[in-house]
Amino acid sequence: MQTVTAPQIIDGQLVSVRPATGEEVGRHPVADSETVAATVATARETAAWWAGLDWSRRRAILLACKKAMAADVRGLMTVLRAETGKSVSDAFSEISTCFEHADWAPKNAARVLRRRRVRTNLSLIDHASYLEYHPYGVVAVIGPWNYPLHTPMGSIVYALAAGNTVVFKPSEYTPGVGQWIADTINRVAGRPLVGIVHGLGDVGALLCQADVDKIAFTGSVPTARKVATAAASRLIPALIEGGGKDAAIVAADADVVTAAGYVAWGAFTNAGQSCTGFERVYVVESIADRFIDALVAQSRDLRVGSDDEAQIGPITMPKQLDIIASHIDAAVADGGTCVLGGPGTVEPPFVSPTIIVDVPESSVAVTEETFGPVLIVNRVPDVDEAVRRTNATPYGLGGAVFGKRNVLDIASRVRSGMTAINSGFAFAAIPALPFGGVRDSGYGRAHGADGLREFAVAKSIARRRLPAPLPLMSLKRAAKHNKLLEWWISR
């Protein structure tokens, strides 16, 4: 299959390109082991200053960073679209959700992480108990290319708000976006809060082996396993997001037209290159035909291209085109019926929206992540079967439920980190909600209070404040005290 030009290294420079044309966007120096080590060392020096600031000062600096980012939103839009090929709407969506998180994290860090009293049990009533959170120090963030702003910033801004500094390795496909993030934050802070290292996967491996205190990674499952192994070898924690094969469940009482609209968006936004995008739909048989008709009607006229009017941009990663084409071919060969698009829709670097119905659950188009604008729609007899099929995957990132009755209960039965109800993957854009998956989709959480705690170490403090009524921590405890303890245990 024909492919488009991918990023490459020329004379020690990482050259990023436009996915639609292969035209050069920018060049960035490739980091070697010495550069990585020096960048981490600088981040550690800065971390001592940053962690020493009080909550209000860190909040003020981070909100000033957000303001500076907003002031250069056109510059950000230019580099974001150039390196990813996103449509105007997709780029604005990513930028707006990123800014929501850039606002929420610093405004809520003190409330979530500062020292607080916790209840003490009666047997140790002479003690006061406290819980506080300390920063790890230096957090390595390894970001993806599909959402090169929103996803890494979901770790970067929360790590910074918790008092850490960051060393960021952006995807080789989107180094310009990563550089823009680091340059903007560091310019406002006046210190290198975000160090940056550019390169291919080997540079990410160097960063995982460097003197960092935690790793936050988003990417493929095979690479996620390598990152987790590297972290485990150093006994440091990791936040892992490894992709998904998310499903939407459409119950018999769903609003068919509304559900179809949200499913179309969830499947085809960002050219289907969303970890939380819908790749499968399980629709109850009684409404299946109406739902499929509505879905096709809302998808058939989507404009594919790289101009400002396009709704579906190019596939950013050239090798993904082969995977997308193979999944479409497999779905058809296994007995699926194309109701929109099909094998001929893959025209590098573009793929037009494709909807295939009645595909066997054993097909790779159902079991493996496609990461393109391809949607499998399968009929099921009832919601119970929809839930069973939804959960029959090693992934567990996001998903959605459409219906009226019992939708919360249905959503709770889906084994995933996140579920939307009668919506697209809105959970990613709500800063108070934690973001993350289970099983092969990873572990740990970004965003929300859980996301702030993800980048902080819990510190427990027990302070004796009164004479001990019962000498629990004494080598001179008498028999009467043990008798009293026996009564207390069996009460």
C-alpha cells in the first residue's frame, strides 16, 4: 500500500511533517543519553524551588501559563493542525478541553492535597491524625500524537499543580506541539518547569531509565508494557494508558436519531484516531434498522480532506493505514456488510468513514484496535448480551450507553474506567472526572482529584496529644491492660 512521508531524523534533527502532504513542518534536536540526563538533572534542581512555593503561588503561576497559552491560541492551532492534520473543529475541541484542565488543576490542588485532619480511632484517642501529600519530584511524561496537547497536558498540569517538575518526551509526529507547551510554560514561570527531549522511541526508553521519580505514558499496549517494565525495574510508579476498543450500547428505548449523532461523532471525530473513540456498537435488534439508517444518514456526507472546511482529516501515522485497510478487509471477508464506505475508502493519507454491520465477534475488526474512522455495528437480542459482548475484550478504557431506563445500572456493568450516557466521550472533557482504564487499557488516573493524587505521595502523620489512656505502645503493659484490650476486640 502507498504510504505518506513519516517524521525522520536528518543531521541529528527530528523533522516533523504534514500528514496530508509530507511537507516539512519543523526541526528539533534529537536528545542523546547525556541530553536526557542533563534535562532530568535540571528538572530536579528546579523541583526544589517549585515544591518550596506555597499553594497560592503555584496556582498563580499555572493560571498565568494558561492565560499565555490562550493568548497564543492561533499559533497553537497552526502547529497542532500542521503536525496532526486535524480539522479546525477537532483542533478547537482539543484546545478547549486542554484549557479546562489547565484551569481546574491549579484551582483545586490545595483543596485536594494540602494537610488535613482525619478521624482517629477510639483506642488511640490520645493521638491526632493528619494526611498530607508531597510531590514525587520529577515526573517523566511520554505523550501520544493523536491528542498531542490534551493528553500530555492532562498529566503535565496535574503534576505541576501537585508540586512536581516534568520532563516531557512528545511523540516524534508532534514535536512542535510539545515544544510549544514547554516554551510557553517555561517562559511564564521564568524557570524550566517542563524540560523537553525529542526523538524516536529510543529517547523515550532513555527517559524511562533516567533519574525520574514517576512515569506517565500514553500509547500502544506493547510500548506500555515496556514502560511498565522499565518503571518496575527501578521501583518507581507509572501511570499507563494503553488504548482501547470502546463500545457503545444502544438500548431499545434509546432516542435513535440522537444516539446515532453521538455515535457518529465518537467514531469519526479526529478521523477515528481517539483512544476513547467508539469502534464497536451493540444495538438491540428491535431498533437496529432504524439506528443504522440514522447513523448512515448522519455520516455519509462528512467531508474528508485537509482544507479548513474538512470534517475528517488525514491519518496521522502512515503505518496505521495498513491496519485500517486490513480490518476493513477482514470484516468483509468474515461476513460483514458495508453500509457506508468499505475497502475502497482507504486512499492514503485519507480514510473515509466506514460502517460495517453484522461482523462476527471473532473478527480482528472487532477484537483489535483499528484507530481509524471504521465502525462495527452488531445487532444483539437485549442489553444483557450487549454488556457481555462489550466486556469480552482485554481492553477497558471508555464507552457509552444510550437509552432511558436503567442507564446508570447498565453503565456500571461495563468493565471500563469510564462510561458516557447519551453522549460522546464527554468524561475526557470534564476536569473533575478521573481519566483512565483497566486491564490492557492501563492503570492509574489522570484528571480530577484522583489525577492530582496520582502525582503526589500520601504522607501520614500521627501526633500524640494527650497521655495514653491505654499503654498500647509500652513494654510495661500490665495484664489488666491486655484484659481490657480483649474486651475491646470482642465488644
